[in-house]
Amino acid sequence: MLKAYDRGELSLGQVANILNISKSETMELLKKYDIPFVRVDSEYLEQEFGAFK
């Protein structure tokens, strides 16, 4: 499930529901396996900073 999350195939909530644990526990699992919780790419940054133009 965590790999599916890492690939963007499942959301945090979906993983938590499948594993029957809380979102915070899911976040701890992601941390344990060095899977980033938040991903920031160049497209995201352009959208966010584009609002300041």
C-alpha cells in the first residue's frame, strides 16, 4: 500500500482505510520507510508562485 501511495496511485486516506489505521499512523509508516508525505515538483511551485505575479 505504501508503494502505491508513493507512486501516487492511492491517497493517504485510502491507505489508512485499507490498513485500518489513522492517517497519523499512516504518516508514521511513511516516515519509517522514508516515503515523503508531501511532494513538491516544479509544476506545483510554478502554480503557487504564479499567484504572486
